[in-house]
Amino acid sequence: MQDGAEVSEEAVRAGGPDDGALSPPSGFGRTLSTELAGRHAELQTLMEVNGLIESRTWSPGEVIIRKGSSDRDLFFVTKGVVEIWTEEELGCAILSEVEAPYILGDVAFLSGLPRTATARAKTEVRSFVLKYENFMSVFKGAPEWLSPLLSSFVSGIKSLHYKIAQLQDRI
């Protein structure tokens, strides 16, 4: 305390003399450290996920997914057109065409069932590929309720696929 000046009670609570300097609001340090910790966790997760994903490009006519295969990779199509088709006793049937942005392989990724159709690049296709094994290595400590939840999602997706197939048969 210089020249007999007194320090105000507010200045003492703020942590310093009342000299006109700005003081951070109460709880600021705690809020900032919580925000920084949250951002650090987000960045760490992003780094882990980036290590799981690879970028791929397919030329027109190349097969991306083959019907019946047991791989569980997930494809995030970012550019191009993909034909979804199946081979039956009567020949080849194109089920649909999808364009970016689109996700391929979600049913096999979540359920572990064999691929239900073949996906072939109609144009140049660019995609990010998430390898199932890499994904599971990051989430090996996932809660027990996650698996039944994913199974429920898969069941709903399969039900929709079945209903679509029935409607296509009617048409």
C-alpha cells in the first residue's frame, strides 16, 4: 500500500490492488481449464480417428464392395456415383445408384453379416474407408449397452431394406 492508500475489499477478493487493471471474472480460471481440457480431449479423439481412416479412389467399373464378402469396412463416399447391384439366377440387376455424399457398408459394419449387394464405381469415386478392426481397437472399452443399441439400429436398417425390396417387387 503506497502513500497510505487503502486497498478496497473488492480488490482483495479479485486478488490485487484496485489500480484500474482488469481482473478476470470469478471462476474464469476453472472455466478456461475445463474448456482447454475439453478441447484437448476432442483433439486427441480426432487424431485417433484420423489414424483409422484411409482415403481411396476407384475408377469407373471397379468393385468397391463385393456381395457375400465378410469384411466390415465402412465407406464414406465423398465424390462420384456408385451402382448397387446384385447377381441373381436371372442375371445382374441394378438395385440403385447413389451419389456423394453417401455411406456404404453400414449394415455389415454394424452387424457383421456378409455383404448383401455389390457396389461398383460408375464414375470416379473417392471415399474415406473406416476399417472395422481399427475402429474396434479405439472403442474396446465401450460400455456394454453400446452393442445392443447398434444391433437395434441394424435391425431397423435391415427391416427397411426388406420393405424396399418388397416394394420394388410390386413395381
